[in-house]
Amino acid sequence: MKIRLGFRLLFLYILFSSCSMERKLAMEFIRQKETKTAVLVVPPFSLEMYNNNEYNFDSVYIPANFPLDSALFQQTKLIKQISDSVFLEKYLNAYINSLQKIGFQVYLPNEVDTFLKVAASAYVFKFAQIELREEIYPYAAEEEINGKEFNKIFNLNLVSLDSWFEFEARDTAWRKVFYAENAVMDEFSGDFLTDNKTGNPVYYYSVDSLSVKEVYQLAEDVGNIYAEYFTDYLMNNYIEQHFRKNKKATLFFHYDSELKMLFPFKEGFEEISLSK
């Protein structure tokens, strides 16, 4: 582990030692964000929770006004035990705390008057729509033993979180809409072994079932992750806007607030609409 870490740090040192214009701009953004970047965070109105599995009700008479969604929701294993208010509180608090830890000035809707007077680059980040979905994920265990193929499908429980965000600058008509998805699932491990007595392959497996605690942990995890996505978006946008005239930036970064280091950019929000 130490060797791998040392190699990674050496690689990053070589990668960034050229002091590229993009890197200088990224560091410039990081240094100034504490005093020059304010964010008004608008909490989500609600958490929508769905059972994403299909059920066959053909053999049962269902009245036209029957609440089918409610019936499906009660068939879930996990999300029916989730408190929407607790989940959203964990999600939002993790997001806000991470932004503050990174160095942004964070405001809530009850502080909007103060936010409007802040002499800084200012943005509004709204949690527009949040959906929590539970579904069965068919995991295929396959292996070839002695020229024969063996396979079995295991139905694992998966919970995914879909989030849509509206993001705009305070003082211009600039506006973006972002989407992000993360999920947690039962942990599965297994292997085909040969039975010493019969010589036949036997599949041994174990499933570590997903818990309600892990679903709540998902809320905190994505709150932290999306605060970093937000930082990376603004930082890389800053690089593009301040790069040399008539030239395009070719390097973009992820800022690790724990290590306080820049890494090559890999993933972030998916932009699903654009208007200027």
C-alpha cells in the first residue's frame, strides 16, 4: 500500500510539475473562494420514494381508484422504513457542511437578504427533485468448469438515489440544470468449488443484505460527493473563463478537500439542460 501511494504521489507530482496555466487557475480559484464565493442552498421540497419492481396483478381485481403506488411501496423491503425528513436532513446537512469545510460562504433561504448583499461571486443551488427507488438487481454468477458452463441468477436488492439540481448565478441570467445518481446494493460473494466426493461443481455464496442504516449513509455520502462536484464545476468553469484568449483549456481538475490536492478530473454532475 505504501509503495502504491508513493507511486501515485510521484505520478501526480510529475503530472503537475509543469505548472500549467490550467493548474495555476485552479489554485487561484481555490485560494480565493473563501472570500469571493457565496452559495444560497435551497432545500428540496420533498423526497419521492418508489418501488421500481414490476408486479403482476392480473389475477386480482383492482378498483379504478385503488392507490396502486401505495400498494407497491408497501412491498419494498427498505425504503418503506425510511423517514423522508431524516433522509433529506442527512443529505442536506452533509452537503452544506462539506461546502463550508471546503471554504464557501453558505446561506439558507431565511438568510436571503444577507445573501443578496454579499460582495462576492454568488450562486443559487436548488435541490429541485429527489427520488429514492428500490428494485431487484439480477446478478449473474457464471463460470466454466471442465468445459461446462454453469450459471445462476441471484436477485439482489438495490436502492438508488436520483437528484436534479437547478444552479444559477445571482447576478446574471446564467442557469444550469444538473442530474446525478448513486446507488447501494446487497453485497454478494461466491465461487464455484469442486465437491471432493462427487467431483461435481458446487456454488458457495453469501449475501450481506442491505440495511436501513446503509440507505441513510447513502444520503450523507452523496451530500459530501455532490459538494465536491459543485466545487469542481465552478473551478473548471473558472479555468475556462480565465484561460488565454483564442485558446482552449485542455486540463481540468478534481479538488480533494481532505488532502488539499488537485487530481485529474474524472466525474461530476451530468448537465441535462443549458441556457444562458
